[in-house]
Amino acid sequence: MKELLKDKVAIITGSGRGIGKGIATFFVEQGAKVVINDIDPAPCNETAEELRAMGGDVLASPCDVTNKEQVEKMVADTIAKFGKIDILVNNAGTSRDALIHKMDDKLLRFIIDVNLKGTHVCTQAVMPEFIKEERKDEFKKIINFASTTGVSGNIGQANYAIAKGGIIGYTKAVAREFARYRVCVNAVAPGFIETRMTQEKKPGMKLGLPPAIRSIAINAIPFSRNKIGGRPIDIARIVAFYSSDLSNWVTGQLILGDGGAFI
């Protein structure tokens, strides 16, 4: 299928790397105009350049999704360049693990802010554009990123489970509140996806998983082959469905992209 998102304008948060970059790449291939966002300007700009080299119409907008002023500027810059916004993908997020009795308030708040507050701030920022009277008959799309951890919980990830479980409830609340404006609000819950967060952690590396934990996670995925988890493109295709006209009659829903791990 080609040009599934032709001439759609999409803001994809956290798209300098990982799953977000995979989504942005697939969106460009499907004809969308894309805003690349990351808190770190370097990967944000690098990814934007890569997508321009592919022929993509792209805007790089590094900012902190928890900062209202920065997010509002990103939205304003998007409208100034492209004239509208059709899709918001609230992909930006991170995890920092600790057992409950070792989890301090700073770590708890940080994960809730980045994952849950960031989703709320970005959603608030696009709503004035989405509820314009002249756009009342158009379908606009918001895709939020939950996680299988938000559904099932996980040892050492109580903070992440709070944030991602909250996103599921938030998705349903926003879907109800803005349904009359034809804003479709849905969520995806990725399972184990190959990114720098899930790579095999070696001495000196800040990010990644210990080999034993990584092996347990991959072995729980029936679809896995060659000891490899899901790929960013596997999630990008779900997000593209939610973002396209194929899902115009769908809102308030959650799809687990987990390779069969949580049936």
C-alpha cells in the first residue's frame, strides 16, 4: 500500500531515534509531511536530514515535551510551515527502573512527567487546531503510546506502569471528550521492540538490558525468530493504521503490538 498518508501533516514526538524514527520514516514513505521532535537536537536534526534525503517534506523541532511553551512553539512552527496538523503521535517516553522500596520521589516523578505529562501537554497544544469550526467534518488523529507494562505491570517498573497505565485511561477520556469534533484518539502498547533501550547492555553502557533479562523477554514472544524482538516498523504500521482514513470510525481503543506475548 502506497501513499496511505498522502499530504497528511504529522507531529511525531521522540522521533529522533528508535520507534519514533521508524514511524517517521514509514510516514514519509506513505506521503506524510512530518515534524521530527526529540529533546536532543542532534538526533532530531540528523533524522530530519535523512528523511529529506529520501524526498520527505520534514521539519525538525527539538523540544522538551513536558515544557508547555516549547511544545506550543513546535505546534505554531508546524502550522506556519505546513498550514495545518492532521496527526499527533505521542511517542516520546523513557523508562528508569527501580524496585518499589528503592524508588525515590524524583525517579517516580521523572517517569510520570516524561511519559504521561508529556502526552497531555502535546495533546492540549494541538487541540485548538483540531477543534476549529472549519475542520469539524475532518477526521483528526491522536495516537498515544502506552506499553504492555501499563497493562500487565512489570517487576522494577512501577513508575513506568503508572505512567503507561495512565495513558490508557487518558486516551479513553480524551476520545470521549473530543469525539464530537471527529478527533480519533487511540493508543498502542508495544511489547519488546529492538531499540537502544532494549539492546544487550555491556560494561560501560548506560542503556540496555542485562543479557539474561533480554533473553527472558524475547523467549516470551511467540513471533520472535533468531533471538530478535519486534522492530520499530512493526509498531509504525499500527500507528499508520490509526493515522489513516482506514481507522476513521475507531476511537478510544488500544492495540497491543507484542508479537503474541500477552494474549
